[in-house]
Amino acid sequence: MNKLLPLIKKHPAISIVIGFQLFRFLLIPFMGLMPQDAYYHFYGENLSWSYFDHPGMIGYLLRSFTFVFGKSVFVVKLADFVITSLTLFSFYKLGSYFLSTEKLNKAIVLITSTFFISILSFNSTPDVPLLLFWTLSVLFLYKAIFEERNMYWIYAGVAMGLAFNSKYTALLLQFGLLAFVVFSKKYRKLIRSPWLWTSIFISILVTFPVWYWNYQHDFASFLFQSSNRTSSISKFKISPSFFFGAIGHQLFLLLPFLFVIFIFFTFKYLKRFFTTFKLPNSKTLFLLAFFIPTFLGFFSLTPIYWVKLNWLMPSYITGIILGSIFISKKFVKYQVIFSVVLHLLVSLQILFYLVPIKSDDTWVGWEELANEMDVLQEKYPNTFIFSNDGYKTSAALNFFMDDKVYASNIIGLHALHFDYLGDNLNDLNGKNAFFIDSDKRFKNDNKKEQIIPEISNYFEEYIELDPIIISEKGKKIRKFWVYYCKNYKAKP
């Protein structure tokens, strides 16, 4: 400690980074399971070459952590925290190749203080490993190109492949690499380099598991990720709510000062290019190649399509390095103060659940629901459980319960990766079941008392039981409708 204090005084950026990361780590024990945590842990419990809605890297990582440390909510969150901390370390190393010590300190403080780092540290999503392997890819490509260290082309190929095995948007890494080579006069000669194409070839080889799974399943995952979105975009229906919603998300993830800097330098470089046809120096162009396609590409879709808040995250890596060149110390200070206040407010919500969340995207109530279902199954033996809300309730219950919990495939509806587990639903014929449905707009303790035709088609009859009300500290916080369904028929 005596050695650490002078180091912190000499390098205040270190104290800010340690402070934020320590704060996040201390919050982990108080975080409940998110549906996303449960679903991607479910990936890991059902190992496969890949999965229907995403590649499997997040599932493999969660499986690794729970294998070593045991299955618990804390361990799942710990995996996210550790991987995201490695991303921060990799970012610092990457930034050191572009920035002076002063600007590098600004960069690491800026990224550490953002709320997107908190989300990645607490919530299991494919973006957690994506950001790590994206950062490593850019780092290795820098060393391969600017330091002419050929072995790093190999490392970059592996990292780009692992990024794709995390999330499909990693394809923009290869796009950014080729864009940089094409636009850079100095490095355009690399287009003929066998090392560049070897790197890209290796990245494709590493993605074999994803392609193989898709080949086995009629390319279901690629079609799911592309066809619906392409159809929506092609309608070209202007929606101001999509645009302003996207801005709101980015203001939240980056915090206002950093987001404004992003807009500033994006406009600055684009204006310079389109008015003078001049490109920035090679290193700046390199950073822009991994920022502009992702940031501007997705942002340009926001007037006509609901762009999810995490799609732009990979662009933040080189974007924050660029932003640290333009942002002043004063605004970095404002960013940190704003971030501290926001994180304290969020911590109060985590600790005391002050504001009810009218959504299933919450960390409260899932374990209590599982306990209540255990009691019901003792009262009604030889029953199975299913839900029909995509994956959330089914995945959460699967995490906390010993028996398998099913999804909407039970009643003939699409159920994401639950459709690809190889379950023979005919084995459930004649069994009774519980259907669980969350009341997201929880207002009272009443039954739903509505006919559910989807259930009627697959069960002889069903009876609505009293809803399950979850309370915390004497406050009712969640409600689930419960239906006892008799005599299942897999083929209605």
C-alpha cells in the first residue's frame, strides 16, 4: 500500500480506473441473474459448434468459468467482469501506440468511465468477448502493419476469427482492414501481400464452427440474422422515434461529453475528405477504418430501423482513442463526475430496487419464481414447465431449477435455440405441465382470465391458478400468471 499511494498520486488516471473497476466488482454480489446471463449460460450447458441466434463464444466462456468456480450467479458475472477488464487492458496497450502519455491517460479514463463498460461487466452478451477480440484484432493488425512484424498477421487472423465466433458484426474487422489498405497510399501495396491474405484466410478457418453448424441446419442462423432485418430496412419507413431512441442510447452508453466528441470528429474528418479529398495520416486513417464503418454505418440506419444499443460498441474502441485527441482535460473531468453520479444512482437501483422495471429484462424475481415452481411441482408431481416469451423465463428457470424447462416450441412456435436441442417432444405426450407468463405491467394481484388458444391446441384443458407474486422487503415487485395444463399432445 505504501508503494501504491505515491504511484496513484503520480498517475491519477490509475486511481480513477481502479476506483471504477473496484466499484463494479463490489456490486457483483448484489446483482441478480439477468435473462441474458441465463440464456448464454444455457448455451454453455448445451455445447454446440454454434447456436441459432449467435455464435457460441460467450457460452463457452461462461461454461469455462462455471466449470472451474462452480455454477452461481456471482461466477457468471465474474466471467463478464474479468473478460471486460482484459478488454480495458488491451485497449490501454492499443492506445499506447497512438497517444502521448497525457492523451493515453485521458483515453483510459474515458473508456473506463463509460456506462457501456459497466453493462459489459455485469451482463452476459456476445458483446463481452466481441469487444475483447475486436480490440486484440486491431492491436495485432497495428503491429503487423506499422511495425512490419509478420507473425502478428497470424495472431490478427486468429483474433478476427474469434471475434466472429463471438458475434457476426465482427465481419467489419476484415472490412475495416481492407478499407484502410485501399485508401492508404503508403500501405496500399499490402493488397498484394501474402501475409494480409493469409491473415484473412486464417480468420475464416477459425470461424469453421459457425459455418459448420449453419451448414448442418440449412444456414438457419445466418438467415435469422439477415433476412428479417433486410426486409425491415427495405421497407424504408422513416421513424423519428428510432433515430432519437438511438441517440438516447448512445448518450447513455458513452455519456454526453464523449458522444458529442464522437460526432465532432466524425463530421470533421468527413467534411475534410469530401471538401478537399485529403485523407488523414496513416495512423489516424487506421483508427477511422475501424470506427467509421461501424459507427456511421449503423447510425445511418437509425431513421428507418431500430438499431440496438450494443451494435455500435465495437466502434468505441478506436473512437475513444481518436476522441482523446480532441477532448480537453476539463471535459474529461466533467465526464468522470457525470459518470460517478450515474453509477451511484444505478447502484441504488441495484441495491434497493427503487424504481419498478416494467420488463422481463430485470435481475429480480427469477430465483424466487424458481423456488415457487419447485413448490408447485411437489404439489402437482410429474409435470414439466414451459413459457412463451422468447427465451427469458425459460432460460432463467433452467438456470435455477434441476428439471428441464421448455420454451414456446411446446406449443408449436419458434423458440430460438430451444428448437435445436434435439428434444423429442413426443416423450412428453400425456404429461401435465405448467405454463408461466410474466405480467410485465404488473398493476394488481388478479388472475388474467383470458382464453389462450395456443395452449388449447396442445392440451386437453388448462386451469389458471393463483398468480405468483414476488415480493422484496415487503414490496410486491413482480407477477407471474400460472396455468396448469393437462394431457399434452405434441402433435395437435
